[in-house]
Amino acid sequence: MANYAIMRCKKLTGMGSVASALQHCYRERETPNANAERTPENYCSVSESTDQAMGRVRELLPEKRRKDAVLAVEYVMTASPEWWKEATPQQQAEFFARSEQWLEKKYGKDRVVAAVVHRDEATPHLSAFVVPLTQDGRLSAKEFIGGRSKMREDQSTYAESVKKLGLERG
């Protein structure tokens, strides 16, 4: 059976939504779907806390923006559950590194404000938060993420980035 690379994204509007999602990500609030005994296995590679990540968000956001603007995009990147059972620790580490590198290459390292590996849920995954700034400094999730065809293309390029690990596009 094939193992798939999986990536989904979610737009976050309002500072409260961003902070709440980050608190869940950093386990700074109750997280019923996480196994507390395995939470110490989680690790961060960008910001170490919600406060730190929110500080980076505030630094990047333009002063003038629409009231309903998307302030951050949350990405969840993972693979088929079967793959995690068979993958070596080195392959798993490479998966997370390649996933983060894909985000940094696509959007710019400075726009990735949080990246946390979760090993305390049913399927290990990377949760990452990116501020959707365009090349000219505007906040535009529409231009940043695009529509269905652009998302399909992103799914394909992401799958290509982890193909070496035995994963294919879902």
C-alpha cells in the first residue's frame, strides 16, 4: 500500500485566533487529543512559545490592514500513519526537516513564525505558522495561497520534496 505526504492549511483571522492556535500548538492550553506523557517528545525549531511567535507576527504585520485580513496561515504536514510505523528515527527527522525547508523555500524563512513537531498525537506531524506577506510587503492570503489549482500545485511540490522518503502525493 502506498504511503502519502499530507499537507493542509488553515487561514487564521484576528490576533485572538492566531494566539489560540499557537497556544494549542505549544501545549500552553489543555489539549485533549494529545497524550501528555509523550508531550516532552515535541520540539520547536523556530519560536519557543506563543509569546515569542506572536511577537514575530506583530513585527511582520503591516500597520494598515483590513479588519478581516488573514494574519497567519497554519500548515499541518504529515504522512500516512503506516509510514510512521515503518520509518526510522532518521527518516522521521528528515521528513520534518524537509517539510520545514519546503515552507521556508516557498514563503521565505522570515515569514515562518512557528514550527513545532508534535509526537504526542495519534500521527506525528509538523505544525507551522506563516504570515502571508507578498513580495511587496502586503498581507494577502489570496495571493499567498491562491485557489484550488495553486493548492494542487503546492501539494505536488511538497510531495516531491519528501518523495525520497518513500512518500507520494496524496
